Amino acid sequence: MSESALLVESLQLMGIGMGIVFSFLVLLVGMLRLMSSLALRLAPLESSPAQTPPSSVPADESDDLIAVIASAVARYRRRH
């Protein structure tokens, strides 16, 4: 076979291979979108319950926490 015939055959083979891969990827994206839409129809998102504000920390615990933080900051400043 001549070089030009080999080159044409290799380009044809490359085109067929790239076409198959591209077709598979398009099919995969289509199937994923279809499955996603089916999943949303079959199991719709549940409505979230009303958000409740976080409970506040009792005052005595808050005071203890502030004292611990202040102590840690003072100790850090003494060393550095």
C-alpha cells in the first residue's frame, strides 16, 4: 500500500473512533438528564420545616465561656 492510502485509511479509522466516542458521550448525557428528570418527578423535594432560631446559651455558661476565652487570650499575649 502506498503512503497516501495508509494515511486516508488511518484518517477514516480515526473519524470512526471519534464518532463512536462522541455518540456514546451524547447518549450518556441524554440518559443522565432523562434519569434526573424522572427522579425529580417520582420523588419531589420535601418542603423544609420552618426554620427555628437557635436557642440561646444560658447566661451562666456564656459568662464561663467568656472568662475562658479572656484567660486564653491573656496567656497568649504574655507568651508572645
